[in-house]
Amino acid sequence: MARRRVYLFLGLILLLVAVCTVVSFKNEFAGLNRVSLSATAPNQIRVNVDVSGVFRFTDIEKLALPADCRVEEVNVSVGENFEEGQPLLRLNPDDAAILYYQALLQQRALEEQRDQGDEIRRELTGHSLSKLAEQTAFLAELWQNEGVVYAEVPGQVTELNVVPGDITTGRSALSYGNLEGEGYFEWTVDAKQYRPFTEITGQGEGFSLELKTASRLYLEEKRIYRYASKPVPVESVQNPVHGMHAEIQMRYFSDEYPAVLPKSSIVTEGDGSTYVFVVKERDSFLGVESYVQKVGVTVEEQDGTNAAVLAPLEGLVVHSTRPLTDLEKVLMIDEEL
């Protein structure tokens, strides 16, 4: 009878130990860091580089104003659009009339020189007469319009160096871009960001245009590349303004790398070194268990999502329920393919 009680007591103790072991194992199991796994795969890296650019008119005309005329009115300003036939500015009509008659007298004098001179003099005089004829025609039109300069084509003022009350000089002019013509984009790229870009887009408020590169110049002292696009129709740019800001987005697809992994799985140390966690197995008193180990990686190239490394990796941790520590025991909950 006593022996049976001893056996019963020992059985209860063993049962209690077993229950405690199971409970302890369940608690440990429940507290494990859960991880999702994947593996590196061959892929390309897509690099996006966004920089600031400007829009400029390709066709810019310079309207030179006759010297020694008082500016009475200026009807436009830099950046303003104007229509064909719109008055741009007004010069003093009396000053314009004096210049017109002076041009006529000068033209008559040159014609007399041309008729009396030798062949070389006639050729030089003929060239001067050709230039003077253009000026005389402009002055005649200005005189007939009472000093008002009208727009010959729709345009946008890009430069204007006179104000009412000024006396014009040989440098007085109004420059404008042709709104029915073409424009282009300019931008720069830091040398560190340079790639053989395959796709370029110019974007702004209300427009997005695919651009082709017309020129690329490397400025060594500034360590930048200066780009200019091929011309695009001005009408394709909504509300174009010469020199306005534009966003330039450039894309580059790398060659295929043998090992590409999610960028989020890479940890960067303070010294710039990089590593990932991979899952390995080891024996324990309860059997085989999984744990994570740091593995250093060298990043060849990266974009906003992925990174290319030197060597393929198996059992790569791409997600964990909390931050990992080296050699920590973990529980695999799934595996991403």
C-alpha cells in the first residue's frame, strides 16, 4: 500500500514537471520574434533623379528701338503675353519724324556715293543701303503710327530695358518669345547623380512632357552636367513663361544584377557599413531551432525600393514583429517567394 502511494506521488510530480515544461515552452514560443523570409533574385535597379529646371523660348526676337527718342508709354511688362497688333509702347512722334527724315537724307546720300564710286565702293555702299532700308521702313511705319510700336506676331516679353521718360540709346530694345513657336527646357545634374538616363520628363502645373536631350555639357569646375532638351511646341506647355520653374524627372534602368533584395531589409550602421539578417538553424535540447545572424552586404546600386548586392542570399529576413538582435531565436511565420 505504501509502495503504491510512493508511485502515485512520483507520477504526480512527473505530471507536474511535464505540465510546467509545456507551459514554459508555450510561453517561450509565444514570445519569439516572428519573421518573414525571402531570397534575393535577379532584377534591374530603376533610378529616379528629380531636379529643378527652367523653360525658355527657342525663338526670341529682339526689337531694337531707334536712338534719341523719348519713351512716352510702355504698355507691356516682362513675362506678359501680347497679341498680334497690340500696342507695345509709344515713342515721341516728333522724335520719330525727325529720325525718319534724317534716314531719308542719309539714304539719298548713299545712293549718290554708290553711283559715283568704283566697284568695291559700290558693293560696300549697297550693303549699307540694305541695312538702312530696313531702318527707314521701320521709322516710316513708326511715324505713320504716331510713334506707337505694334506687335507683328503673338509673343511674350522676355526683356525690356526702357521705362516712360527715358531717351532711347543704341541699346534700347524689347525682346520677346514667339508664342506660336517652340521652347526648350534647361536643367543641371550633380556629377554624383549622373547616369546614362533613358527616360526624361518635364513637368509643371498642367503639363507633363517627354523630353529628348539636345545637348549635355560637363562643367568641371562646378562638377555638374548641364542639359538642354530638344525643342517642344510652346502650345504644349500650359501658361508658358520664359524662365519659369519646371520639374525634371530622369529615369535610368541598370543592367540586370544577379542579387536584388528589398531596400527595407538592409540595416546601416553609424560608420556606413551595411548588413542584413538571415535565418539559420541550430540544435537545442528541444530539437532544431531557428535563429537570425548578421551578414554584411555591399550595396552596388539602389533605388527607392530595391538594392543590388554582390552575392545571392537565402533565408533573408524581410519582415519581423520587432527589431532583431544577432543570434536571436525566431519563429518563421511565412516565406515570400
